[in-house]
Amino acid sequence: MLVYRDFAVRSPDRRYGAVPILQLAEHSRSATARLRSAALPHMRRLVRAVDESAHLTVRTGTEVRFIASVESTQALRMGSREGMVFPRTARRVV
């Protein structure tokens, strides 16, 4: 079933491996790095303009992953959470 669902591959000598998953993870990392690189200059400009911290997050299912953070110089600020994953808890206000 894992081979059928592309979560594993089977070699001719009947060995199994998780190659597709590793390739998908690598692709995801490179896409995240490109997104982070593109966003950081704009985030820095935003932080300079409003003197508040800025965070770039990506929602994946029920989780939120912090991709990039730029901290302000304020004494009271939210520190960098880059790389952390949190459950999505915010509710939409109508």
C-alpha cells in the first residue's frame, strides 16, 4: 500500500525505501527558502516603517509554520519563532 500511494519505493531485490517522501521534503525546503528570501527585504522595510516585529507564516492544514521573522527594536516584542510549528488556533472574525 505504501508503494501504491507513493510513500515508498521497492527495488528489484525487494527492498523498500522512502525516496519519494525525502524528495518531497527537499522540494518543500527549497520552496520555503525561496519564499523566505523573497519576503525578507519587504519585511525589513515594514519593520523599519512601523517599528514592530513582522512574521511570515504558512498555514498547512491545521498548523502554522513560521517561515521568517524580523524583530523590532522595541523592548516589548514577540521574538523570532522561525522554524517553529504551532496549531492554528485563531478564529475568523466576521
